[in-house]
Amino acid sequence: MRRILVASFIITLLSAGCARSSTLARLSPPGSGAPATDQYQHIIAEPSDRLNISTKYQCGGFSVTPPDFETFKARDLILMPTGKLVFRITTQSVLQYDATFSSDCSHLYWINSIERSNGAYVNRIHSFDLISGKTAVLIIPASAIPTDITMQTGSQTYYPALTFLYAIDPDHLLLSFQNPTTGTDAFTNQSSQAIFNIQTGHLLFVSEGGGSPPVLLDFKNNLLIVPGPLDSEGLVATRVVIDLRTSNQTSQSLSARYRYTTPCDPNAFSVQQKYQACREQWLGRLLK
């Protein structure tokens, strides 16, 4: 039976990893911490990398419970210093929800990746005004989702599940979705990304998946980076760089073509520095 597989994005936003399709879909083992090296500290390539975004889980004197990638146990989302319970977890998945503060620290936004309404399509962004205390729900209608990233089985339509959000500026969020699929595929990007206008509710998809992984988020420069189409020999020869501030896309040639391989397995290294060197080399193929 076909099913929607829920994981997390970019660069989970993105997806990378065995049997995963987005940079955020790859997890680090307990005790590894955020695996990014100094050179790529600003690159989101795995779920735990999101902890490197300094204003994502704390901003302007406020903070919320970040995902626990040490134990992978889900934790309630609590706003501090008020102690307000924002969201009580209902599963044991560390990736059940994601949250971010707005870039001006005026709002908190959060999502529940398994939220459903009587089994029907639901993709909601919950908003909390840190100044007034007002709450709001921003609805992403099914009509805003491109049909190319939905899946039809009989009379049932499956839609992408919202798994990650990132504040581009005070008026825009980058959203990452896990596309519906019949099964995971380590060599196919099964995630999609879109820019959401908070004021107008307009959703603009800038990447719909289907190509080679990974999807990388450069949060220092507000860029989304994905491999270009494979060449006639099945190699990655270009990258597509998407400016999240303008949505403009640029195709760039790589310094060397490469054949995609799954990310470095941290469990295969006894020394963390060796894993980091492997990961840096792996990312560098698409970034150089």
C-alpha cells in the first residue's frame, strides 16, 4: 500500500542519507552532536545541523525546546522564559514537529508534521505573537500544492507533509516537505521546498524533488542548493543555486563531475574528526 513517509529538511531542508531523500532526512548518532565542520558550519545538510542556526530556537530573550538529537526522544515544545506549553508531543519521533522564531524575534512559528483532520489533508503553520500573545493558524490549502508532487491511489490523493521551516526574513519562511512516496530511495531526492509569504499566504515552490540528493540550505547567505540534472553518463555536473530572497535560480558548473553516493556513516568512524573530514569531502563535491 502506498504511504506518505514523514522525515525532515534542507539542505532537510534537506535530504541525504541511506533510504532518505532530503538533507534533513539524515540523522546523526547519539553523542555525535552537530556534524558540520567549520568550513560548512552554515550549511544545513542533516537534521541535527539545524541547531547551528543561532536564531531558530532562541531569539530576543525567548527560547523553545530544540529537537534532542542526542537521544532522538521527542520532547514537548515549551516557550521560555514563560514556561508556556506550545505543543505536547504525541509520538516518540524527534522529528514530529519543528519550530523557528521570525528573523526579527517577534513571532514563533511551529508545525506538526503528522497533523491531520479526520484523515484529510492538513498542512498548517502555527503562529504565536511574542509581543501581544495572540495565536494564529496559517493554512496551506491543497490547491497550493503542485499536482506533480502529489500521489493518487484510487480516489485517495496523498500530499507532501510539512517537516521543516526556516525564517528567511520577517515576512517569508522557507518550508520543506516530504513528498509522498511508495518507498524510500537513497538516490532520489524525495523532498520539496517552497517560500511562504506570511503576509499574503502565497506559496512558491522553488524545488519539487525527483532529482539527485542532497538539498542543501546555506543559511548564512539564504541560498538553497540542489544538484542539477544528471548528464548523459549519469554524473552530477552542475548545481542549481536558488536565492531565497528573490527566488532567482542560477545553474553553475561544478569543478568536477561526480557520481552520487550516500553520506558518510558516522558509525563507521572511531574518531569524530575523520567523520567530519569525510563529510566535508562529501559536501564539497556539490559546493565547489
